[in-house]
Amino acid sequence: MTHQAVVRRVTLSRDRVLRAAVALADKVGIDSLSMRRLSQDLGVVPMALYKHVANKEELLDGMVDVVVGEIDPPVRDTDWQSAVRLRILSARRALLRHPWACAVIQTRTTPTPAVLEYLNSTIGMFRAGGFSIDLTHHVMHAMGSRLWGFSQELFTDSSGGSSDNSADGPPGPDPEMQAVMLREMANRYPYIAEVTAAVAHDEESIVGSGCDDQFEFEFAVDLQLDGFERLRQQGWTSASRS
Amino acid sequence: MTHQAVVRRVTLSRDRVLRAAVALADKVGIDSLSMRRLSQDLGVVPMALYKHVANKEELLDGMVDVVVGEIDPPVRDTDWQSAVRLRILSARRALLRHPWACAVIQTRTTPTPAVLEYLNSTIGMFRAGGFSIDLTHHVMHAMGSRLWGFSQELFTDSSGGSSDNSADGPPGPDPEMQAVMLREMANRYPYIAEVTAAVAHDEESIVGSGCDDQFEFEFAVDLQLDGFERLRQQGWTSASRS
DNA sequence: GCGAAACGTATACGATGTACACCTATCGTG
DNA sequence: CACGATAGGTGTACATCGTATACGTTTCGC
């Protein structure tokens, strides 16, 4: 039945399309991921993709599913706090492997089954840890994007903005000028300057990224988990609104 | 000097463009905001806009600035906790007025001066409240998107996904079928079902939005603020990493 | 009153998502 | 074994988008 096997091109499949899309986004960034470019990567005409995904939205949904699929399943036989912690850190690792995924997840409107599965099992970890349904509900909300392995970093970029955008194009930004702007910025935003100065020991970036992202993330997660544990021990209930 | 005043069309300005863009996005949604559509709203040819904003990115930056400008300045003469709380709730109100703003903020790469101003004064509130620079730094990270008045809601939409997307188009989704799917979903995602059941007392939505968003938001903010206060009182330092 | 800037216009290009019609290989069934 | 259905790939075409470039036209300081 494979008498044409040598000549026959490998056929597409939803799975192959999705994996290729993830790989391509990893390589060239999410903004450069177009249906056309993807089809080209697969050696196929653009419209061929539409036999496997309804449209680009569904493609993105599928890509998220691939990433979510990389998150480790819950570990068993531990306290809820370590279990949740491990899970979230695993989610974070998955998202660090696919830097575009945060942005894409944030644009999704309808959760896919894989996402529901992830949420469901995460909720289950709180429930198994003795959280009431009520508290679990609010706790899930409170975790927010941390559940996805990121915390909506405020900046990823360095190079703070000058007040007016006088044209400094491709030519390297005059270093002396830059020093002046930095000083001016320190005047205008003294508190920011204070923090960044404290952070920039052996770093050169102006703002952000001069700190250990992983540490920041774990700091936030642990602080929240501690808060949750305190509420649980107190038998907190949403009826007791302050 | 205004002898032609009656005939002369109102001239554009960066400010008018920005405000029109905000209004348009409020009305038709951010996805339908194109340079062409905006120019049409302003009774002008598309390219006219480019005399006031360099490109669409800068337009979006400007729109964020407008929204940020609506956030109340810090209140004085209170404890840091209420002050920060009020500020963040004010930010939240601004973002609820412009539902597109969360999404846009998350896509910005470079902070504008207005944004820096906002961050700076918020940092200042922690500093004035007795937080060390070090702790302030981590606390800002931990607040994450909450600083912006939102917590990355997991769903805004109802209508959970079925496993396979059999074609149900515009015609109303068969109510009996829907009930079956709901039951099936409760099987597959028991924990989600549990939480949503507890929440859906007098609501009909399948998942999410059956709860008081404002309450959830304040719950998360207050929990974090309490955690911060505890760290502050303990004289926490990032040197003491667990 | 004149030259220069600031502002609006006209036209055009390349890229994108995707509707629609068409071809073709594969396979279950008579 | 033939054949028609069906799944999968192709080709063409269109609307829409952001924006480069070149051109008019108002406005204002000197």
C-alpha cells in the first residue's frame, strides 16, 4: 500500500501544524507568526492550514494547549503548599521555554479543554489541602496570572523614555546625552531611581531586569501562599467581609 | 484674525487624536480601532494622523497615558495601606471605564513618562510607609498587574468549550444539548463544577462572572497588602532568602 | 509680503487573514 | 475491481490594514 511512499510528501495533521507553529513562534516571535509564514515552513500553500484549524484564533488556542500540555501534573503526597508551588513553578518553566505564550494566553477568550483540565486539577490541589469551596474560589482569583507562571512584569525592556521624543534614530544613542537623561530621570522619578540604584549593583540596565526574575516570582507566589494558609487556618469565609 | 473662523475646520492636535481614539475604542472595542476608522471619525484622511503620532504603537501609548491620567493622585495623611489601597482602586475604576486598556497596557513595551510618574508615586507611597528600598522593590513586583487595577481575570466569557467543535453556528445553541454538555463538563472537571456551583446562586453563567469581581479584586489586594505589612513589621530583607 | 514651517491630502505598496472554487489522491463499499 | 464519496492540498481573489512618499495649502514670524 506504500508503493508511492518515497515520493509522497508527509501529510499535515492538526498536531503537526500546532507543533510547527509553536516552534516557529519560538524562533521568530509571535508577531512574525503569520499563516503564510507557517505554511511556508511546512512546505505547503497557506490555505492548506485551514483544513486543520478553523482560523488563526483556533491556531493560537491550539498553541496554548501545547504549552499547557508541558506543565507537570500535580505531585502527590505532599502538603498543598509545596504541591501548588511546584505546579506553578512548572508552569513558569513551560512559559519561559515559550516566551510568546504569556501574551497569547492573555488574549484568549474561551478556555480550551486542556486549559480547563489545568485549572480543574489546580483547584483540586487546594480542595485536597483542606480549603473550603468558598475560599478556594477566591484564592484562585487572587492568584491571577501567577497561576499561569507569570506575574505581568511591568517592564521587560530597559531604556526608559525621555520626555520628548527628539529623533534619535538607528545611530547609537549619544552616550553623554544618555547620561544626562538618566540624571534628569532620577530627578523626575526619585523613587524609581532609588530602587533601581539599589538593584543595579553589577548590572547596567536602567530599569528592571537588573533583578532576579525567578526570585521575584517565587517571592510573590510564596507570599500569597502564606496568606492563603493563614486564611485557611482561620477558617476564613467570604461571609465575614470586612 | 478669525475672519474665516466659520468655514475653517477644527484642526487636529495630538490631544484631540488621543481623546478621539480613546472614545472610539470605548465605543467599538480595541480590535476595531484602526487608523483608518479613527481618521474617519475625525473627518480627516488616514495619513493626517501621522502628523500627530509617529505610528499606531505611539497612538496606543498615548491612549494608555490618557487612562493613566485618570487615576487619582495619592491621598495624603493616611497609613500607607489605605493610601495604596485607594490608589489601586482608583486605577481599577479607570480601567473599568476603558475595558480595552488592560489588554493594551499588557502589550506596551516601553513605559511613557505618565506611566513612570504613576509608578514613581506608587513606590513613594511604600517608601513613605516605612518600607525599605529592598522590600519596596520586591513588593512592587509582587503586586504585578494589580498595580494596574486588574488581576488578569481567567475568564471573562461564559460558555465553556466542548471537546469537539461540531458546527453550531448562529442558530441558538440547542438548550438540551447544552445541558448535556454541562453535565459532561461537571464530570470531567469536578472541581471547577464544585466552585461554580457554589457561586451560581442567582446567576446563570457557566463559569466566571457569577461572582462579584470587585470583591475578588479587593480580596486579592488586601491579602497582599496584609502580607506586605507583616514583612515590613518583621524587618524582612531579601538577604534572608528561605 | 514672503519664506518656512506646520498641517492636511492623494496615491500607492506590501502584508495579512481567509472565502470560494477547484483539483486529486485515498479508501470503503458494491 | 470499479467507483463515488470524502479528506486534504491548490490557486486565485478580495477586503483591510499600517504606512512610505510626494504633493498641496494654510498659518505665522520676520
